[in-house]
Amino acid sequence: MLSVENIAVRYRGVTILQDISLTLAAGRTLAVVGESGAGKSTLIGTILGLVRCSAGQVTWNKAPVRRCRPALVMQEPRSAFNPRVSLRRSVTEPLIAERRPVDENQMAALCRSLDIPTDLLERRPSAVSIGQAQRIGILRALIAAPPLVLFDEPLSALDAVTQKHTARMIADLQAKEGFAALIVTHDLGYAAAYADHIAVLRAGRIEELTTAQAFIDAPQTAYGRELRDAAFALGALERVA
């Protein structure tokens, strides 16, 4: 279980995150939503250990998170890869780092689940589409079977059709692989459709934390109601079975 306990992040006297507490169990999905500048990406960096906490702690099963080797799916798919090497080389980097062999059967199974023709992996990042690059980024995140995967705006670079396809793929793979997923997004429709719980982040603080269905039905705060009502107006707020 991921446990974020009363963390704060301050930089040059400016408070970026304050008193953040979250938990996330294996196989479950937590979506952190909020407007730009709310601190969502800083939260991901803090969980990964890339940003130092000024207070509090982050653990996985009561041990430092780095020990579980969490994976990250980035917002900009192509920027996640070294442009000078093949995508296969980039995908297998987590295994190389752990001195583990590549299981070609596992690789092939994940490629099928993500609708990735295996020949694409022999190309370089510039030779695939944005949608293909994002799916290959998910492949790399899952190749070492991490218990925790963090998604930083995983759909924002994609068109509407590809967004729906990719969201369904992520949910199906999570059901199969059993990893915990923390999704940072400004897309409340995506969060409401697929997350078990939603945390609303505003100006570095959690405004509310509740189940996705409870948030759809009755947000606890005025800001939450604004977000919910705006998503309703767009017709983009419903659970996915």
C-alpha cells in the first residue's frame, strides 16, 4: 500500500504542497484532479523521490517507495524516450537496470494487450505516432511488473478517440496485472469513469478526498461542485463498468 503522510514541499520560501495525506492499495486507482498549478506534478515527483519533502513521509508497505521501483507514464510520450536508440532498447531499460532478462513471452503478451505491433519497437521514437508512443510508454512502465504505476496526464496528448481507447487499455491491464495506479489529471471525466477514489487538489492542498461515485453524486466542497458541474455540462461524467 502507498501511504503519503502529511507531506509538505516548500521551495525558496514558497509552499507548493501542504499537509497532503493519501493512501492507495494494490489494484486500486486514485485520481488526483485539479487545475494547472495546483501541485499535481510536484506530488508525483515527491512520491517518486525526485522532489524532497519538507515534512512528512511517503512509503510503500511501510518501506521507502523507491524499494518497490514504481513506474511513471509521462504526459509527453515521445519525450519519455531516448531519440537515439530503438524503442525496444528504451522499453527494456527497467529490466536492464535490475539486471533481469527480457521475457519475450511477457513482452509479446503486453504488446497484444496494448495493440502494439512488435515491429514498432525496432523504430525510433520519431517514427511512431503520438498514440503509439503513449502505448509504448505504458509498455515500458509495466515491463518490470511494478506494484505501483504513476500516470502524469496520460491522455492529454491524445485525440478523443485515442483517449477512450487508451483509458480502457489502462483499466484492463490494471485488472490483469494488479498494480496500484495513481493518475494525475485535469480530466475529471476520465477520473470519474475509472478511478476508485478522487482527490481534489487546489493550491497545494487537498480540498476533498472521496469515492468517485460519491464525488459524482455530491461533492463535499464548493470547489468540488464547480468541477463536477462543469464536467456534467460537457456530458463527461459517468462511471465505466
